Amino acid sequence: MMTHTDAVLVVGEIVVDYTLAQHGAMCKLRLGGVVHAARGLWAAELEYSVAAFCPRYLVDEAKRYLTECGCKEFIWLGDVVGAPNVILIGDVTEVSHQGYEDLMRDTKVVKFHDPLPRLNGYQKILVFPGKFDINVLASAFSEEARFSFDIAYDLDDLSALEAFKERVQAVIISTSSSLFMKLGKDDIEGLLDAVRTVSPTVLLLKENRGGSRLFDLRDGVVEEIPATLGHTVNSVGVGDVYSAVMVGLSHKGWTQAAWRGCQAATAYSQSTFPDDIKRDMQRGFRLSLDVLQALGGTTLPWHDRQSYSIYLAGPDFSYVEKQELDRAADGLTYHNFRVRRPIIANGELKRPASESDLQRTYHMDCQLLKECDTVFAIPLDRDPGTLVEIGMAIEMGKPVITYDPRHENENTMVVVGSSVYSANLDACLNGTFNAIAGLRAKSR
Amino acid sequence: MGSSGSGHFSDYPGTKAKEVAGDGSGMAGGASGVDKCKQAFHVLLDDVGNSDFYSRFKNVPTAGAQLGILFDKKRVFAVDVNGFKVGALPTSFNYLVTCLANGVTYVGVVRSSAVSPVPTVDADFAPK
């Protein structure tokens, strides 16, 4: 068998991603799963092959598409039966839970080909675990093969990687993953301890809009790689592209590889057109690492977010129609922000309220506002209390992010006084990350 | 009823974007035809009061004055014809660094400006 020393072999499942049309955004039908990583490697002009599980009906389509995307070899590892391997995607911007719907997932079964195709022509392997037993694959690789694992959804325990111990280069985890929620949500040390059991060289923790951290487990050095926040067109597969490009460039050193992976991910988030992605990625790669680092971006590690309080200003009353406020609160909580809701902290007043209750609540809300580091305001129905709180926060010098989904407050004082004013939750979430990252940077 | 862009995979490299016919809302193709580097933009400059230009002249460029774009290895600035920094571009314009590194240059013109109550300059830029 021919040996592909530099090529990355991407291992995982191929699915169909279908993004539902909503809020004026167009629907999008794409091959997903490891095909996202493949697009990223093609756009980065890195050599790669794919070994994948997918339903029989997708095999020819996947081969054809991947060939057009420069894939050297497509290896069908096995069939998927009992489910179409179709994922419906609700929220492409990941302002909150992405709402992935894996159709018929409960009846899905992965059937390995017997005998397994040989994978011993590759030394640089990137595995995206799925609904298949990784250990069954272990014997198909050569002794020289080195592995990286991007663990997203289908692996809740790192003991599943023990067959690869001492041969693992990178473990890659996102803060959106169930494994992170189990091992590292509250304390990074728990995650690091678990990861050390498989002896990788590095751990990459992808922290969504707050950037990422590369932990070099040989010397304990931690590299913070900032996010470049812009208009998110589609966040699906962005993390996979980060991992693939990083692993593909690992021969340049993990730090440089991670920065380039992050650049690639940014390009992938801003378009779903592969030629656009490739053009933008190649342009970005012409910047030196020094320039890239000097430009910076948004750095706000998951575990630091709870150190800053956000005062949620809005008509958060039980009798108000406020689905936008609830969605914003969910989004902030999803991203691990410490959201302080005065109605929950200090209670909702009876209607009509007594003068003493009004006095007491006013002072408690003012105190809470003073204690918070920033304000996220949603002035639905031009709620007068919210507008007063916006004014007070501006005067206190606190960053104010005003989310005005119904375009009701397009007023000079509100628009200019706010650090960010937008009817778009994605933009307001970016603004929140930027504002708190700024406070964190000042305090260091 | 009709197509909504889900009839087949269409994002093959090397194909141009087109909207899918039918009721909905699909978009096919490998390239959108849009290039951010080649788009004109309008910007309200940051830190005009701390800029080289304001520090030197205690003034701001008047409407109609010509501007250029400079990256000083740290931030992107608007500069006057003599190279004095007039103000910084917000970090959302950092993508221009990539465009400049790939040979795209920009020319701008001050749309409006004011010295008080705070020095402000807003400008229009277009690729040359």
C-alpha cells in the first residue's frame, strides 16, 4: 500500500446537513460530518483522505463531492442503517443551543465492513468519534500512525481512547460538547486530568466566541488564541475545520498550527460557499503569525466568564410577552455568563404595589445594577424601567449592550450611549463577549 | 409547492452561485460572487481626539478631504494625504489587513467631520 506521510486521514461519519430556512435566511443542503473537515483541508490546500461510515445511498455522492474537493482517497468503512444520517439544524449562529435534530437517531446502527479496509498507509489520523466503536478500528492502522481526536457528541468517557494511549497527539474538545460539560464545566483541572490519561501532546479547548486555549501537556504552557468575531453566516462544522487544519499543519508546531486552524475556522463561519472560503483562507494565511497575534481579537475563556456579572435589564415580568428576552437570557447562560435577573433576584412586585414595596425594590435593583459589571438590555415595548436602567448604567461607565429586536428604541441616547445597539442577537452576543473580554484584559 | 434548494448537493467548487427556482429559499453554487475586499464601506473612525492629526493641528480634516488606509502592525488607521493618522478603524474592519496584504488598496473621502463636542470623522472608502 502507498504511504501518505503528510496526508491527514479524516475518520468519522458522513451525514446530510439541512439548515432550515428562517428569519429571512435561506435554507442550505450540504454534506456534513467529516465533509466539513474535508472542505477545510481542501481550502487550506492540505493533502487528505477520508475514511467514513455513511448510508449506502450517500456513498457515490460523497465520493464525487470529495473528489471535487481534492480528496486523495475515499474509504467506505461501513454502512449506516436504521436512520438516514440527516441532521436538521435550527440555529446556524449558535447564539444558544444549536438545536441539532439527528433524524431517527435511536434506531441508527453502524455496521463495520468485514474485513475492515486497511488504513495503514496513513500516519496522521484525525478521528471524529461518532456512533461507532473506535476500538474496532484500532487494528486497521499502522504502528507508526499518530492520532488526534475531536470529541463532540458521541463520546462521554475518555477511557474509550485507551487503545490509542501513547499514540495520541491532540485531544480536541469544544465547550459545547457533553464531555466538556461532564469533565470541565466548572474546573479545567478535571478535564486536564482526564485528558492526561491518554497522554496526548496537546489539548485544544475550543471556547466558541471566547476563542480557544491550547494546552501543551509536555511543558504546561497555555496559548490563548483569540476569536475574530464577525457576522456568523453558518457555525455548523466550524470547529471541525479548526481541528482539521490544526492537525494538518501540526508539523509546523502546535502553536502556529492552532492559530492557522483558528483562521480557517473564521473563514468557514463567514460563508457556505467553498470557493469563497478557500479564497479568504488563502488570503489570511499570507499574514505572518506575528501580525496575526498583534491584531488580536476576543479572548474570554469559559471559566473566566462567571467572574463577571451581567445585569439583565428588561420587562422580565410574568405577565409580559417576552420570548426575545428569554431567548437572549438562554443564550447568555448557554455561553456560561453570570446573568443576574432583578426580577428573579429581588422578586416581582404585586400589581398594584405598595409604596414601601416600590421603595425597597427600587433600592435593591439599583444595588444589583451597581454590583454588575455590564448591562444587557432588552427594552421591549419601550419599557420605562429598562430605559432608566440603561441611562444609569451609561452614567456609571458600565458597558451597555442593547438588544432591540422590535426596533422600538432607535433613539440617539439609546443607540449612541450603548456600547452595542442592534436588533440582531448574534451581534449583541458578540458585543457582550467583546465588552467582558475588554474588562478581563483591563484587569490583567 | 416547489423546490427549496434541497433537491441535490450543489456547493461544488468552481460553480457560480444562483438562487434555486421555486418557492423558497435555496442558494446553490461554489462561489457567491461577493468579495469583501472589493467592496466599498463607510466608517465612523475611533479615537479621533487622540490621533496624530488632531494632536498636531487641533482640528479634523474637512468634508471632501482625501484619506488612505494604513496598518501600523497593530491597528488599522485612516490617514490623510501626508500620512498623518486621522483615526482608527473599529476592529470589525481588521479584515482589511488581509486585503492590504493581498494587494488591495483603498482610497477614501471624509463624508463629515466635527471638532466639538468631541472630534469625529466619518468617511467613505472604496478599493482602487
